[in-house]
Amino acid sequence: MNKNVITFAALLAASIAGGGLLYFRHVYPLERASAAPAPPPAVSIVAGVVTQHDVPIYLSGVGTVIAYNTDVVRAQIQGQIISINFTEGQTVHAGDLLAQIDPRPYQALIDQYTGNLERDQAQLINAQANLTRYTTLGDKGWATPQLLETQKAQVGQLQAAIKADQALVDAAKVQLSFTRLTSPIDGVAGIRQIDVGNIISPSSTNGLVVVTQIDPISLIFTLPETVLPQIQQQQQNTKAPLGVLAYSQDDTTLLDQGVLGLVNNEILQTTGSIQLKANFVNKSRRLWPGQLVNARLLVDTRHNGLTVAASAVQQGPSGAYVYVINSNNTVENRPVKAAQVSGGQALIDSGLKANEQVVVDGQYKLQPGTRVTMLHGKAAQEAIAQTAQQAPIP
């Protein structure tokens, strides 16, 4: 009896020991694995590469487009308009007829003065013939010296009258030419200020129409006075006009390329800025008088400069930074110094190296050490578009 009890107890202990060993070898590790927290999933981002190339350095300012020339077509004489010979908004050339003033009163003056001229010319011929006869008679003693002098005076008087008549005819012809209102420059005609049948005169305030020359065209913009030495130095170095780019107000559309015409001869004391004038060929006419544009003045070129997409540069409490993607697909926060942001690209002075990968979209999900997975192609474009839609309006 005691022997059976001892045997049963030994078998029970062996079973318990075997079960414990099986638990610690197989079940317990599985329980620990299932209880351990799973690593966080990788964050989807759009990546960009730090590129190295020559980068133009621009100074940016806001400017207003002005016409290269502006002329108000006014009448120099008074008269009734009998025809309008242009269409509003039409391109006109110097000398083109814009309107016609009734020429009849001025033609009548020419006819009158011409008649006086011809009358005096006929009288001069007669007086000169008489002078010839009197001179012959005087040589023979048959005419008195007084008569001869009188005839000479009459000839001189008629010659002077003919000069006066000719001057009146010339002046009347000038007046007649003023009945044709022509364009003084090449340009675009604006809104007509007077209609056919109305009387126009030199005192008419608005004249007939305003003609503006828009190709070429000019742009006046301002920059802080602190950049004046930099501009002057670049002008001395290049010995050529500096380039200027004109962009739309949202900085997305290049309107035209021109050159710097001048730096104004004084600084605006009220604003501490300088005025600059640039000239553009404007063949496409994308610049228009009165238009507000953003101007970029090219003052230097950074050789082998480092650039990244402007969206990669973030602003934090300690300044600008970017998320750099490491070789193990984790990110680190890297402080950077940006020299300029232009055309969607940021020029980096320090903090990055060529060919490094940085995060250009999806930064709001990241912190140092976060694992990332990079989107490509259409998925990357959709992510950038979605971020743009969710961005708060400034």
C-alpha cells in the first residue's frame, strides 16, 4: 500500500514538472510576445533630394507697371469733329488719323491769303516794270530823282507785302493740318472722350483720347535702401544692365523678362526705400499699365548652391529646420539656414549636404526617430494636393 502511494506521488510530481517545463519553453514566450506592444507603423511621406547647381540670387520687391509713353491727343484749334477714325482699344501707329475736324473754315483762310498774295505779286510786277522805265528816263534826264525814289519804295513795299502774304498762307496751312488729329506715338488707343458732331478746342480737358505705348513698357518697383550697395557693386562687376523678372502677384506666373533701367537719384526718406525702373520689351503684352506685379532683381549667382523644395523647410521655436531621412528610413530634425526662397526652391546656406533626402510633405506626422515610407508618382502628387487643401489660409 505504501509502495503504491509513493509510486503515484512520484508520477504526479513528474507530470507537474514536465508540464511546467513545457509551459516555460513554449507557452510563456508566446504570451510575452503577445503582451509586448507592436512597433508603430511607418508614416507615409513625400521625399525630395538636396540638389547642387548654380542658383541665381534675387532681390524681391513690389512694383507698378507704367506705360513707356502716354499722350493725350488734344486739338490745337477749335472746330467741329466730322469723323472718328479709330476704334477704342485699337493699336495705332505714329501719324495714324484718329479724328477729322471740319477743314472748310481753314481752307477758306488759305484761299483768302493766297488771293492776297497773288494780287500783291501782280502789283509787284507792274511796279518793277515802272521802276525800269523810270530808271531809263532818269538816265536821260527826263524823270526826276524824286519820282525814281518813290517808285523804288513802292517796289520794296510790295515785296514786303508779298512776304507777309506768304507767311499768312503758311500759317493757314499749319492751321489746316491741325484739323487732322493724329497719333503722336505707337500705342493703344483708350476710351474715346468726345463724339462726332461735337466742338473740340485746345481748352477741352480730356482731349480726344489717350494713347499709351505698351511695347516696350516700364516697371517702377521699390527695395530697401540697405541693398543699394549690393546693387551698385553688382553693376560695377557686370558692366551691363541687371536682369529683372516680373511675376504675377501670387508669384506663380512669369510675365516677362527685362533689364534694370535706372536706380532713382534719391532715397525715399519716408519709407527708407529706393525706387528702381526696369524696361521690358513686352511683345506678348502680358504687362499692362497700372498692373501691380512682383519684381525680382538679379544681383548675383551662387555657384554650386544647395537647394531643396521650399516646402521642406519648416519653422520651429529655434528657427528653420528640415526632416532628413536616414539610411534606416528614420528621420532626424536638422537645423538649417536658408538664404532665399524663390520659384518654389529654398537656397540652403548650411545644415544639408548634396544628395541627402529630406521630407517635403507629411512633416506634421513626424518627430525625430519616426520610421517613414516614401510615396512616389501619383501617390506623392495626391498627398501634396491633399496637404495643400488642408493647409490653413494665412
